[in-house]
Amino acid sequence: MMDLFRWFGWPFRHSPVDDGESDADPRSEEDDIATDDDSESTRDRSVPTRDEFFTPMARFQGEFTPENLAFDANLQEFAQRVAYLCGLETAGKLSPDEAHSRIRDLYEQLARTKEGLGIGEPEA
């Protein structure tokens, strides 16, 4: 059976075992753009890394200050974790109460970072 990730052409996932279907994958070994041991400078930026694929980050669009940039990164991480928790709860891996308490804890952590960065406070 052909490795699904190689079929989609994502070179960051390689099957360690040759399954004998060499004619099923039309790509040659020269087409493999990025591997785990490739340096950052030689990697094709159009192909996402594993972390970029599973936790995408949008560009910052607001008024640039270091505090706003840090809070934006924290907010995107919060949204990603809430999405994971919702998926786990939907799949039955977490109880609704457990998912709610974890999301509440994440929100409290986000609120503390907002207070710590001084976001939303009137300027004196």
C-alpha cells in the first residue's frame, strides 16, 4: 500500500519501508525537497514543515508593537488548543466537563498574559 503522505507529495513524511509499489509513486528521489536533515536555507518554503502544517500561524495584521505581536501569537496558540480540545471532545476522548475546564484554564492563562502585556489598558 502506498504511503498516503508521499502520494500527496508532502516530502516531510517518508515511508521507512519500501512496499514494492515503485511504479505507484511517480516522483523520483531527486524530487524530495525537504527531509529532516535538510538545513533551513536549502528547504523549499512552499512546502510546510510538520509544525507549520499542524499549527499554522497567520500573519499579524494589527498595529505593530511588541506587546500586540506577542499577544497575537498567544491568541493563535489559544485558538489552536481550543480546536484540539473541541475535536477530542467531539470524538469522545474527553468528557464535556473536562474539555470545558481545560478551555477555561487556557482562557484564564490568556487573560493573564493580556494583563501582563498591558494590552487594552488606557494610556496614561
